[in-house]
Amino acid sequence: MKSTNPFAMWRWEDLFQNFDSFSSGFLRTLQVAILALVLALVIGIVIGILSTAHNLILRSIARVYVEIFQNIPLVIQIFFMYNGLAMAGLVLSEFTIGVVGVGLYHGAYIGEVVRAGILAVPKGQQEAAYAQGFSYTQTMRYIILPQMVKGILPPLTNQAVSLIKNTSVLAIIAGADLMYAADSYASFSLNYGPSYVVAGLLYFILCFPLATFSRKYEEKLKNNDSLVVDIPEVME
Amino acid sequence: MMNSIQTVFTRPNVLFLLDGIKTTLLISLYVVILSIVFGTLLGLVRNYEKQFFGKLAGFYIELFRNTPLLLWMLGCAFLIPGSTILVKASVALFLYTAAVVAEIVRGGLNSIPKGQFEAAHSQGFSFFQTLAYIILPQTFKKIIPSLLSQVITTIKDTSFLAGLGIMEFTRSGQVILGKVTKTSEVFLIYGFLALIYFIICFTLSVLVRSWHKNNSENV
């Protein structure tokens, strides 16, 4: 007679015999997260620069993008790409939806981080650059962005952590990611306990080092009295 | 288009969607209130890093901050015995949000100058009096924008509950989606869902910004 304890030994043994689905889910989560992060960084840098531009139209474009993506739940955005776009004839794979959906969403947040970073560089820097005959692009490229990078590293890393956690929405559309692998194994074997513990552990392994790095680095910046980008809205 | 509006927004459908909004807002309200209470406690305890309970609070916060919300919702839904799935999954949302609130509270606490504690002690305030009358009121004033932002995040996070079949706003939209066939109708429903979430969250974010502006002018 097997024990019915949700964390009974035999359940763990069964899980490790079926570990393949977990490792492929883990790999899938990792792939989606890395590609989505790259996309979010590209969007974020563009949006961040646009939102500090002098041109009102460019600033408005950036603002609208950020407001739309920040104020509509990621789940709705993912569902829309999955069902809505498919209905309109644009069928995307779950993998693509993960990368594009999570990337667009976090692009808005990274855009705000970049914007705060640019604004944190003292204004005199820009004026000095102009006085030396630098153009706007050159000022950004050689003076502002390099100074900003160090300061925005902690909030950027926090964004990466949120992004990794948010890839789990893919589970809702059967995206074959880690959360989905854990959930489908759990409901098929009824070994919920070990399944969620192992999934949690795998997410933790990805996120904890990043979160720790972010905290330590921010403390270091504060102690060195260097540029610390304070994001007042801690959202996500 | 007019046709689609009529098929989608029939009286029963609208009532059903309104019910979903009500559930979403109610869950958010409960979760936010409970998380602020529990999160404040965690944040306070967390500052005593060398003591057992400080370590425990630290472990709790790190654990919840570095694992996805959906995992906790599924975990609670299947591993906590008794009660309805709605309550169990909302408990997960509460436990998760409390960890975030704890970090916000801790950030606020650490920004209060140490002299405030010392001054309170020298005036004969006990530890709890110092907290209640001197430290916490100042802390909360500082962290109100961050807390409001967390309210926005929580409202958005309730949409994860749809993945567990809980009839909040997102799920009610999905149910209506199941009844329609035309592309324009599908887009209309998604547009409506997005619009309502947007109105709620955007209003709050405007509040966050105006509060932040007023406060930074005062300093």
C-alpha cells in the first residue's frame, strides 16, 4: 500500500523517472526568457530614448506604448495573441507568442528604467556636450548612455527576474515551458507536491542569483556614491 | 460592426462581464489589505537579520520573490485541503504580494533617519510606541506611491486566476469569447477587456504620479 502523503517518497522517485519533461520545460523557459529579454532590451532602449527626446510626437509615441503595455495584464496580451490574432488569420507558435508577448510587455518597463537612467545623468552633462559641438546622437552615444549603464544595471536585473517569472504565463496557453511541464506532469501523475517543489526550485535557481546580484550591486553603487537610478514605481 | 456590438454586448453578457469585474476588484481589495498587514509585519521582522525570525522572514521574501506567481496559485489550489479553488488561489496571490509589500516597507523603514528612533527612546517611548507613533506613519507616507503601484500590479495579477478557471474578469471575457464566431466579435471582446483593465490601472497610475510629484515638491 503506497502512502497517500502528497510528498511521499514514491512520488519523488516517480518524478525523477519522468524528469525529462522538466528538463525540456526548463530549457524552453530559458530560451524564451533569453530571447524575450533581448527583445525587451531593444524596445526598452528605443522607448527610453524616445521618451526623453525633444520632439513631442516622439515622446508621445513612447508614452502611449508604455501606458498601453503597462496597464493591460500580460495574460490578456498573451490570450489576444493566441486566440485573437489566430482568429484574424495570424497563427503564431506558442514559442513565438512567449518571446514576442513577454518581450513587448517588459519592453515597456525597461523603457521606463532607461528613461529614469537618462534623466538621472545630470543635465549639465548634456549641455557640456552640446557646448563642445556634439550632436544629439553623439551626446547620447558617447556621453549619456555610457554613464547611465552602470546605474540602471540593478533595476534592469530586477526586470530580468520578473521577465523569467512571467514566462510562466505560457503554461496557460500550453507553451511547453517549465510551469506547463510541471502542471501537466502533476495533473497526469497526481504528484502535485514534488512536481511544484521541483519547478519552484528550478525557477529559484534562475532568479535568485540575479536578484542577489542586483541587490549587492545597488549597495555597492550607493556606497561609492555613484549614479543610482531610483525607480519610484516598483511595479513588476 | 454594429451587428457585432449587438451580439457581444447583450444584456446577459454585459451583466456577466460586470460580475467578473466585481470579482476582480473584490479579490484585489482583500489581497491588498491583507498583504499590507502581513507585508508590514514581514518587513519589520526582516530588518532583524541576525535573529531567527529575521532569517525566516528573509527566506520567505526571497522564496516568493524568485518564483512565479502562477506556481503558487497552482500549488495552493492543489495542495491546500478544503475550501474553494477561488479562495485557495487568492491566498497564493496574497502570500506572493505580501513578499513584495515587505520589501517596499523595508525600503521605507530604512530611509527613516536613525535619530528618529533614538529621539523617541530618549523621550521614554517604548519600542512598540516608537513604531506606532513615530516610525510607521512616516514610513507609510513615503511608500504610498510604491504601494499604489503594487495595487496596480495586483489587479493585473488577478488575471492569472483565469488560468485556473476562476470567474474573474479575464475568465468571464473568455467565456463570452467561447460563444462568438466572428473575428470582429473576438476583437471587440479583447478590446473591451483591455479597455476596462486600462481604465482601472491607468487611473491608479495617474494617482501614483501626482502623489509622487506633490511629495517631491514638499521635500
